Amino acid sequence: MFEKQKVYDILSEALSFGGDFSEVFIEHNKKNSISFINGKADKIVSGFDYGLGLRIFSGERIIYSYTNDLSYDHLIKMAREASLAANKNDGAVINDFVERDYRGDSNRHKALIIPSDVDRQVIADMLFDASNSAFKYSNLISQTSMGYFDSTQEVLIANSRGLWARDRRVRTRAFVSAVASSKTEKQRGYLGPGALKGLEFYDEIDLNEMAEEAARSAVTMLKADFCPGGKMPVVIDNGFGGVIFHEACGHSLEAAAVAKNASVFRDKLGEKIASEKVTAIDDGTIQNEWGSINIDDEGAEGRKNILIENGILKSYIVDQFNGKKLGMSSTGSSRRESYKFAPVSRMTNTYIEKGEDNAEDIISSTDYGIYAKYMGGGSVNPVTGEFNFAVNEAYMIRNGKIAEPVRGATIIGKGTEVLMNIDMVSDNLRLAPGMCGASSGSVPVDVGQPMIRVNNITVGGRG
């Protein structure tokens, strides 16, 4: 991708007017996407994104520059100007490079079928079939939206401490959505499977079944009455139900928030912050999962980090810069959307670990409450952990049984309170993919959990 001498010159020039550390992130990313509306092709887009990001540490400051002009003279000029901004007398010494390569046998997350090697018509046919499956489910389905995305990202990360690491990341994801309509209402069902894999992923899942499931969810909610409101137990199903932990708690465990004193969990290491039932993990090493990594975007190897163990806060999610502020080492958790963003501490695959309860027992032991089958979007205040999440598909629980479907449910609470109020955790752990947005852009993550019960939380609804 780049000759070592050229990279050495850029890193050296970046420290020519002083600085503690310099780093380059060089990226070449090939992307493809296809979307279908009602079984007809809407957009087909292919393209490349490439460029270089340059970062300098200077005391308590970061200087960051990026460009897609990769000519030698331009890069040296950019590095010199960035070094001037560092405004520090002494520059760090540049160490000899130690090479690491994650494009071949060392890649833990191999892609067997590279997306760019496959005819686009194969993918188009797959989306067309999925759309038909959704329409066939019910005559109440009025619209379908099917999508596909892949990216093949090649990166080189090198820094003044001698790091030279190359990585290849192949990801693919699909989106299936169905809208059910009556004369007065519309309801939507949605699923979005994805993996750190090539097109072999679609031999492992059934997109037609997922489209039918999206249609079933939409039709079910179309016929549902409104959810009652008030404080009550809520049973949250596995998979994407983990979005509540991700948003309301996970972001507050990122060093970027902790170092700014913008986290309710600052200075809480070693303290009980959750029910003893709760063990929470961020693990970038799970093979081929959507949020997994070989190395983070500072070149540190991905790790399994235990954040909470039996209710006790054990670790934060740490990048180099904020780790230095906190006196902590990197946890392999620094990520960015592309070369246009400076990296910062971010989640990978973040989930509540499976427990010892049985899913059927969780339902049967609940006299009255809400069963949240599919969670939707929401909003969170990362400083306080207060959140408000929609439930895309919900049911009443009456006398220990799942009863009638209800729509319009929202779950309102505070992350610290939810963690303490989890009184049952089942053994059916499942992960679900998503995209997480923050200061370093949008990155692939998995959320996850087994079925859990929050014994007392506010449910917004009618009545």
C-alpha cells in the first residue's frame, strides 16, 4: 500500500516541530450496495474510498489531519503543518518498524467468497426473492424494502513507536423490511443480519425466512391494541434487546466519556454497579461476528474485555490517548469509521453474558408485565444514562403467559437503575448487528444478551 521509507518520512516530518507521538492510518475501501423497493431495483452503487489520516499527540492535545491526495509532496506538507500545530519543542524518536500482517493466515476472521468477485445479479435475485416472500406472507403487506451492503477494507496503521500493521476486513450485511397497512395505520417489521464474512454468509442464513418474519411482526403489530403505561416488570428478549445495555451503559464505560468526567461510572472500578446476575463483556475476538476485529484502528489486537463481573465494575473500554489520561492501558478498543476520523474508544461486540435462568421460567414467574420481543431505536443522555427506547414488537404477560400483542410501548429509565433491577438472566444468549455512531464516526458493532427480566421499570403507553 505504501513504502516503509515514505511512511517513515511522514511520521518524522509530523514530529519535526515537536510532539510525543505520530501515527498514520491509510485506507482503501471498496463498497457495494443494492436496494430494492417492492421487488424492483431502486439503487445500485459501487465505489472506492481511499485516503490517509495523520494523528499527533502533543501533551494533552491531539492534532488530526486527513487527505485523499496521496502524493509524497502533499503528505510531507500536511505532516509539517500538523507538526507546527503541535507547538512543542522536542519531538519523539521514531522507532524501527515491527511488521504485523492480518491479511492472510493470521486473519482470524477469514472471508471465503470476496463480494467483488460475485456477479451483482446473484445478490439482486436474492433480494427479489426475499421481497416476494414478505408479500406472500399476507395481503396486508403494502410495501417491502430490501437492501444489501458489503465492504472490503484494506488498512495500514504505522506509528512512531515502531508499529507497522496491515489488515483486511470484509463485511457484508442485508436489510429486510416489510410494512403492513390498514385504512388508518401502518406498522413496520425489520431485520438486518450481518457478519465479518464474505458472501458465504448468505449460505448460512435464510433471507426469505427473515423477510417473512419481518412481515409477521408488521402484521401482528397492525392488529394490536395500545400498550398500557406505568411501572411494571419488563421481559426483554435476547439479541437486539442488548441495545439498551449498549446505549444506556456501554457508552458510559468508554474511556472517552470517563476521561472527560462525562460518565456516571467514573471512579467506580471495583464497585457494585449492577445486579449480581449481570456479567457484561465487550469481545472483539468472536470469530466472524459483525463487530469483531483483528486489530483496532490504533493497531492493538482485539481482546475479550470483562466490563462487569457478577455486578462488579471491572474495566473500561480504553483507547491510547484517553487511557494515558486515566493511567490505563489500551483494551484494543479504539475505532474509527474511516481515515477521515481520529480513532477513539468504542465498543465491538458488547453483550450481557448468559445466566442460569430458563427463558420459559422467566415468563411463567411473571404475573403481569410486558414482553419486549423486538427493541427499536431510542435516545440516551450519556452523562446521566437516562434513556427512552421504543419497542417494535411487544406483548402483555398475564398470569405467567404471553398474552395479546400491544403497540406503542416505550421503555423509560436510567442505565444504573436498570442494571440493579435485572433479577433474572436466561441462558439463550444471542448477538445482533448494528451501527454505532459517535465522535469517530459510524462503526459496526454487535449488541446482545440472553432474555432478561427488569423487575421494575417505567413503560410508556396509553392508559
